[in-house]
Amino acid sequence: MPNRPQEKEPLHTVRLWDPALRLFHWALVACVVTGWGLGKFGPGIMTLHFYAGYGVIALLAFRLIWGLFGSWPARFSDFLYGPAQLLGYLRRLPHRRPSHWPGHSPIGGLAVFALLAVLGLQATTGLFTDPDDFLNRGPLADYVSDDWVAFASHWHVKLAKAVLALVGLHLAAILFYRLWKHENLVPAMIHGRKTVQGVLTRDIPADRILETNTPASPPTQDSTQEKDGTP
């Protein structure tokens, strides 16, 4: 579990997100958008909606494995924070400067767990659905009772709204960090590199650190007087 970055610690450009995690992220985006679009606007082509759901389930299974055995920033243990760390991060959140957090922040980690859980439930209920206005039944609907099918169908729709709400919060957070904190989070999920702070308190492999920059110290009173030419 990471310690919070300190303002005077060096800034490091590191290889943070590994290729597998980045591929998972964008594949999940594609599957969720496709599944939602076909489920909402394409009742005549629900087979593709099911394929998108299968893709979500497969990706979530991979993420579970990668969260246990993958690279250090992808492991669940790396962004499992306690209440004190979460509250401390929330207190500093309004500051208009980049967080340079090494990995998922306490809020980001909480969002990851929430999104994975809701997506897992939403995709699983889809396996048992039999909506009246669609032509296709879920592949497991024939193996459970009608009451369970009705229950799954009801919650499949409700959880889809929860997924959209979480995605909306995710996009809003990206905009907040970009416009308010002047920190663009998107490029790191494309090329994997990120400027982070506080890595001296972390066990980051040396070969992941690409560049180090020490923040400039604020001018002292003596240096200010020397610059102004005052005695």
C-alpha cells in the first residue's frame, strides 16, 4: 500500500501501467460501449450484445487474475486503502496542483473496485435474462426458474444504469484532474508512462524509472536579497 507523495520528493517518470492492463482497459471500454449501444438501440441484433457481454466476463476474469498476480500497480493490494488514507486524500483533492500519485489514488482505487463489482453483477445477470421486447434469451435462462429469470432481467436493467453512472463519474473525474489539477490522466493509459511522486517510499524496480527531476526549492530570504541586490 503506497504512502502519500510528499511535495518536496523527486518527480519520476516511470513505466507505470503494463501493456496487459492497458489492453484490458481499452478492450473493456469497447465491450461496455458496444454492449450498451446494442442493448439500448439494437434489439434486432441482440446476439452481438451477448458477445459483448461474454467479452466483459472474460475481461473481468483476466482482471481478477491480474489483480492477484500481475505487475505491482495492477495488484489489488496496491490500491487497497484504509479510511485514514482516503480522508487524507480527499482533504488535499481541492488543491490546484497535480497529485502525481504513484498508481491508483485512494479514490481511483475505490472506483476500480466499484466498477468491477457492478460490471460483474451486470454481466452475470445478463446470462439469465429473458426480456419481453428482445428476441434472444440469455444462454443460462433455460436452466433456472422463471422467478430467477424475472429477477435477473430486472436487475440487469437496473445495474446497467449503475454502470452508466460509474462511467459518468469516471469521465467527470478525468475532466476534473485535467482542468482543475492540471493533470492529464489519459496518456498514461495509452503509453504506460506517468510522472509520479513519492516513489522513494515504494519498491518500484529501478528499470521502470525512466527520468528523475527534483522539484525546485522555494527561494530563501538570503537568496532573494542577493537577487535584488539588497544587503
